[in-house]
Amino acid sequence: MANVLIRNISEEVLDRFKNMAKSHGRSLQQELRIVLEKTVDQSSPDIFQKASDLRRKLRKKTIRFTDSARLLRKDRAR
């Protein structure tokens, strides 16, 4: 396996990773490895396909959803 060195990570980000690792009962290295693997496994085409599938399912439902942009415009106009 290869090693990677990442420089200049802010303390805040590092602390958040440490907290994530602790909450999952893993070491920092294990947590970072898992986050990287999940990120790489979820490719953009896959995300777009899932979104397309979800839109298709929602169109089949009898419930009609309103346009949120229209609702925001109406609310801001008040």
C-alpha cells in the first residue's frame, strides 16, 4: 500500500476528523481511509444517475410538488 502526506490541514478540520473517528471507534488513519474510499467510490455519473432515478420516481407519484423557487420569490416579495 502507498502512503500519502497531506500538509496544511487546519486544526478545525483535523479536530472534526478526530471526533468522527472517535465516534465511530476508529483511529484517525482508519477514518481518513474510509472517507477517502467512500469519496472515490461515489463518482459523479453515479450521483447524477441516482438523482435522475429519484426524479423519475417522484414524477410517478400522485402528489405534486410546488416549485420552491416560486415560493421563495413570493415570500421575499412580502
